[in-house]
Amino acid sequence: MWRQPKNVYIVAFACVIAFMGIGLVDPILKPIADDLGASASQVSLLFTSYMIVMAVAMLITGWVSSRIGAKRTLVSGLAIIVVGSALAGSMDSVTGIIGWRGVWGLGNALFISTALATIVKSARGSIGQAIILYEAALGVGIAAGPLVGGELGAISWRGPFYGVAVLMSIALLLTLFALPATPAEGTPSRLSEPFAALRHKGLLTVAITSLLYNFGFFTLLAFTPFVLDMGAHTIGLIFFGWGVLLALTSVVVAPRLQAAIGTINGATLALVGFAVVLFVMAVYTTDKAVVVACVVVAGAFLGVNNTLITEAVMKSAPVERSVASAAYSFVRFGGGAIAPYLAGKLGERYNVHVPFWVGAVAVCLAVAVLTAGRASLRRVDAGPHHGAPAIDSEDEAQIVTIADA
């Protein structure tokens, strides 16, 4: 699985840097609020603007990449991230940071959706193995993000933004000069294709599940720093532990769990575990030791779920994988956009327990949606598991036929 073409590793490295951007700002939310006199809900809009723009932009990623090719799409996304992150760090108002963070989200959409499709298409082995590589990059990036953000944020809250700009510039140069040209192939996709893909009940089920799950995920990510009220360095170390566990379980535990009980059963189990963690955080919100332990433990369930849900997306509908990824991401990031702002508002209006209660209930609803839609996801576990030979088009057609029957 680890013997892959050069272009797979180049894209995977760029993914590490891109996913660092998610957790990089987490340790500096409180310092930004303190320095600029903003509330928790206002600062949480750094996540909201990023996610809203990313969600909408996901709808055009397939349209763009099918016309200019994967490499140019990746380079364009990375260049936009460099500009957005650098200018966000230079702002003196929360509104300015929120605006450029949205531009950053546009770049991330172009890059992430195309990167996943590129790795799945170019990697040797099965779809599952390719997704493990992608999730490994995601896990390393998410783990490193808070650590780097905490170290740079301890100097200045502007540091992480400039740090992303520098790291993304390196990824941009590698992609530009080392990645082979990938001209557009086949028939250019239409802007309506992601919406048409969501007519497949399996894909829609997974997308709505992820929307609800992301509600809990981003509640934990965006609101916990305000509950802990610790320095950027300490928050960075806590979320580094969270990210390390997420990376390990996504690569090591998820494939074994999948082989033992199946993709959908494994994802359901991980979601139930995450819901329990959020319920515990809701009850013991004022006990910092319990909250810290829950944050780290949550990484284990999130890592398993990320890998299994991503694979379910790639197999849940008989459409192009880039189209499936765009449609899924559009719905999924809706939960990520709403949750941070709502969590901040609920915490300000009621108390610090309420956001975690709402997040836990949302994840429970995700379990209910996934369970109710199991019949439409039979084809996900009809194919071979991790480590099996790659599925060719004839095999995949047979799987579709079996699932439809």
C-alpha cells in the first residue's frame, strides 16, 4: 500500500499542509477574541466563513477540474490559500480575518476535492487503500495543525496565518514543478451533476449523516478552547494529542474494524462512541481535566469515522468519484459552517453546557440517519475491503447490479 507513484505522495504531502489549516487556528481563537475585543460567537465565524465558502465552492470543483485538469486545479487552490491565509494574518479586525478566511475556504475546496479524487485515481491497490493514504495525510495534518498553531500562536495570533502561507507556498512549488501534467480528460462535467448525484439515496444518506456528525465535530473544535480558557501553547498540545489519536485510528484501527464488522457498522459504532464523549463533556463542562480527556479520546472515534465514511462516499453511488466527493462535501460542510457560530451563541445566551448537549444530540441523529439508510448502502460493503485487489469497472458494475437487486 505504501509503494505509490510519486504524484500520489506529492498530493498527499500537500494534503497534510492543507489539513493543518483546519486545526491551526484553533489555539488562537481565544487570543484573537481577547486582542480584538470579540465574542466567542464572532470569532467562531472564522470557521463559519471558511466552511460556507468551501461548501458552496465544492459544487464547482468538478466543473473546474474537468476543464483545466487536476494539476491546474490543485495549483489554483493552493495559490488561493496562500493569498487568503497571508492577508487574514495582516488584518486588524475580526471582520477582515473572517473575509479572508472565506477566501482560504475557496482555495481549500478546489484543492481538497481534487486531491481526494486524484489520490483514489492514481494510487496502486484498492479504493480502501487509497483512502487510508488520504486519511493518513488528513490525520497528520490535523494533528500537526494545533501543535504548530500553538507554538506560533504563543508568539502572536498572526503567526499561524503566516505559517500556513509559507507551508502552502512550499506545497504549491512541489505541486507546480514535481507533479506530472494532468490534462482534462473525458467529457467536461456539468454544474448540475453534484445535485443529480444526491438523488442517489446512498450518497444522500452518507452526506446527511456527515452534516449532523460535523455539527458535533466543529462544536468540539471551535467551542472547547473557550471552555478550557488556556493559553495557545497548551490548547495546541491538547489538540495535538487529539489529532495523533485521530491519525492512528484512521490508519490502523479503521481498516481492522471494517474487516471485522463492515464499513457501515464500524462507522455507526464510532458515531455512538463520539456521541457518548459529547454527552460526558456536556455534563462535566466545568471540569477541565474531564474536558481535556474527552477531547483526546474523541480523536479515536473521529479517526475511525472519517476513514469509513469517506470510503462509503466513494462507493455509495454509481457516479464519478470527483462528483460524489463534491456533492458529499457540499452537504457535509453545511454542518461545519453552522455549528461553530451556533455553539458560541448558545454558550453566550444560556450556559457552557448547552453547546455540547446540542452537538451530542446532532451526532445521535447522525446515527439514526445512517441506520435508517442502511438498505441504500449495501454496495459499500459488497466490494472488497482494505488490502484486497482494486475494483475494476466490470466488478463495480456487478456490485451496482447486486445492490440494486
